[in-house]
Amino acid sequence: MATNRRFFVGNLSLKVTKEDLARHFSLDTTPYLRSSSWIELAVERPGASQGFGFINVPEHLAGHLLQLNGTKLYDKIIRVEPAKNSVGGRSGRINIPSMMPSSFAAPIPQLANYGYAGYQNQNYRGRWNNRRRPQFPSSVVKIPEEKMLLLIDVGVNLPNKVFARDIRNVIEQAQTVGIQQMILTGNTLSMSQSAVLQAKAHPGVLYASVGVHPHFTTKEWSEKSAAEIGELAKDSAVVAIGEVGLDFHRNYSDEKAQIEAFTQQVEIACEVQKPLLAHERASHQKFIEVLSQFSGRLPPIVIHCFTGSVSEMSAYVAMGFYIGICGFICKDVPGKALRDALKEGVLPLDRILLESDAPYMIPNAPEKELDEVGKSLLKRCLPGRNEPCTLPIVAHTVAKCLGVDAEEVARVSGENARHVFDMKSPVPPSQPSPPPVAKNTE
């Protein structure tokens, strides 16, 4: 039986119900979540909440539940924290009796999640697990309004554990520099579930993509995970299936497992007719072979974080695929072939989507290529961690390669994203209503 973690939820409206909490935390999203999670709401009498309660979720979702701390429910900013024996301020602590057997109480969660590619190495763990924890930036970098680009980030790994402690600040920073909407990438089942939870907590701003990345298919893919991904894929907050695909470069999973999981996830994308956010590295021929099995049924295909050859790009464009461009294009030597492809007209603007792929693919262009805005956004990021707020650097690099204004790249790539993922335009901030005009009663 899976281990559950228990959380205290406070500062609730007195009219809140269990159903309200289930919707707010998206615990009613799938049969798995409905059966493995439960809510305890303190009430004086039926229909009268005492303003606090407890939520129990599977262990692998514990860290993600904490990310909903500080969100709003019934116009109240709610508190979410690991359950303790008591809560209260420095003076006078109010004991809260447990509403479930003590066996359900659990220590502070580890905020565990799967690592990803290069972040599995020892140097990364050393940086993040040393005695002095990194000081996460709390202030938000602002840029002049006339230099702001309105962008959509179609691939950001916000469910990754490196954002667990400051995700609200990361989202705020991204919005401040013009990132209007973001698609959160699912690389494992737990990250996919987290992406859906976060998207539901920020409707119209965050959207979810669900799937199992080829790096994790050997350990992750099974009949159960396939069923869960299929169920999540039907949710309205989910706009894509991904990040899925093949990676014969690193081969963290054996090729047979990768092909089986990719094939089944393409089938899911065809069934729900939602775009495929596809990872392909050193596997071009087999990748095409798998997709050819679904000829005539395929939804839009997005080649995530393209790092391949010019000939591979030409083939994908000819097949009508979209190409996701991230900070790789900014890298001096590795990104040169991609920059040259754009300069030579191999990839038209109407097939380009922009993505940060944060916390990976930092757009570390040579300093001489960056303006003051780009430099300030890179300085905002912790060493080794990219943020979605750096996406304007990618947009400016693409614009330079194409010989167009960055505003044009932002406009067209945004239109492409809304078309491919069927996303609504962001709602502008509401204007204050004019004062009522007094009626003449004479």
C-alpha cells in the first residue's frame, strides 16, 4: 500500500466544504487520486467549518501539494504545511486533535521527484545538498515596458523539485517580463499529476502536458501508468501529451522499453486528439517509423527542444511538424547549426514555438550578444538553473537569425502556440467598474 503524507490546511473560509477543497487541490481529477487521497475538515456542526482541516495525499505528490500554499480559495489566502501536533504563534499554541489514527501522520516530505538527464550527476547533487542551502531570489526583476515581449512558453518543467521552494516567485517573475502562458511538462507520472494540479491552481496561465519521458520508461512505464496517463490526458487542463519520445543518445532506458512506451503514448494522443510534445535525440529513423504507424490519425506534432541536424529539421518541417526552440540556440558552438538553419530559411517562422525547458537549457549566449535586459534576467537565475523568465533571450536570438523584429517573433510564435495547443488568449487584467449613475426618479 502506498504511503500517504498528511498536511494541515488553514485560514479557510468558514463556508468551505470538502468538495471545494477537492476541486481546489484537483484531488477529483482521476480515479487514482480520488481513491488514494482524502480530506478531513474540522466542523462544529454539519455545514459549519472551523476554518482548518487536513489533506492526505500519496507520498510522491507531497512536495507538489506544498506548492499550492498561498493560493486563494473564497478570497482567502490559504496555508498549506506538513501536519504537526499543534499550530499557532509564539504566544499560546492551539492543540488540534487528530481526526484520523496517528498512523496516518507523517514527517515533513522530502519533496522527492525524479532527476533529469544532466542533473543526475554528482556535481549537481553537491551544489543543492551542501550545508548552505541556496538563497532563492525573492525580489522580482522588472524591465522597461517598451522592451517587453508577450510570449508563450510551450515547455517548462515547473513540476521539477528544483522549483519546489520558490515556484510562486518563479511564476511571478515570468509574468512580470511578459510570459503570458506556460505549458508545464510531465516527464514522469508524478510530475504529470503535479502539472495538472498546478495548472488547475493557475487557470488561463498554466497548462499541463502529461507523459513519461524516454529516460524513465524502463522504471515508470507499466499498464498502471499507461492507464493513469490516459485518464489525465482527458482533463481540460491538459493541452498536450509529453514529454514523450525516443532518446538513443543517453539510453537511460533500453530501446525496446522506449519504443513500447512511445508507441502507446502516441496512441493516447491520437485518441484524445491533443498535440504530441515529442523528444527525439539520435533516434530520427525509429521516431519516424513509430509515427508512420498512425498515419492519418496524428494530432499536431511538436519536436521539443530541437538539437538535431539541418536535414532532420527539413524532414520534420516537410511533414508539417512544429519545432520547439529553446536556449540551445544561444549556445556559441553547439547552437551554431540551428542558427544557420534559421538564417538559411530552412525553418519558417510559422513553424516555430518558443520554450525555456527550464530548469535546463540556459540561454547562455556570449555576453557581447546580450543587452542589459538579457544580462539582468540571467543574473536572476541560480547557478545551473534556468527559469522561464529568460525566454525573451531566446526570442531575440531567433529574431536576429531570421532578420525580423523580436516583436514579430513573439506575435507569430504566440499565435502558433494558441493554434497548436488550442489555448485561449490570456485575459487582460480587469478594469475597475465605473461608478453607478444615479437614476432620476423625478
